[in-house]
Amino acid sequence: MEKIVEQLYSISELSEAFGISARTIRFYETKQLLSPRRIGGNRVYSYSDKIRLALILRAKRLGFSLTDIREYIELYDADPNHKEQIQLLLAKVERRIDELKQQQEDLVTTLHELEEIETQCLNHLSHMD
């Protein structure tokens, strides 16, 4: 029987692969989002850790909090059929969409106000000449 060797990654390999600092990876460890093994004094990360890091970075890019991300990851480990995880994700995605739509409306309003001020300033300056 052939033994399958698991691919392990160093912190520098992961930081290079994802374009982030080793400090960022250690930060995620302190937040209990990653838990690497140790070989000697070195952290080693499994393929599963690498996938988890990709998930963390994507969720952060989409605007989810570290608390949201931790809840999602904890459900993945606890729920074998992932129904609760999917329901939680759906609720968080819907909430995030609502937040972004509100921000979009606020940006449109702010842009209109700034454009009005710009027009008023330009008109005022043109009358001064």
C-alpha cells in the first residue's frame, strides 16, 4: 500500500502565493482562523490551511468581518452536510448586499451634492472675472 504524502507549506510560501505578509498570516492565527502544525519551531500549513486562507482573503475582500469568517469556518467543521453553513452564508451575503446597496445610494447622493457645489463654485468664479 502506497502512503500518500501531504503537501505542507511554510509561512513564506503562503505569503508569497497570496501576496500577503507573514505578519498577516500570523494575525489570522491569533484570531483563530488558521491553526498550523509545528515541526520543530517552524509553522507548517496543510493544503486545507491554504484553502482556508484563500477563503479568508476572499471573504475579507468582499467586506466580511473576521467574526463572520470565523463563524462560517466553525460551521464548516461542525456541520457535515453544510446546511447550517450555507444558511449562515446566505444570510451574511444578503446583509452585505444590503449594506453595499445603501453605500451605493449614499455615494450617488454625495456625488450629486459635490457636483452641485462644484457648479456653484465655478459659476461664482466666472462672475468674478
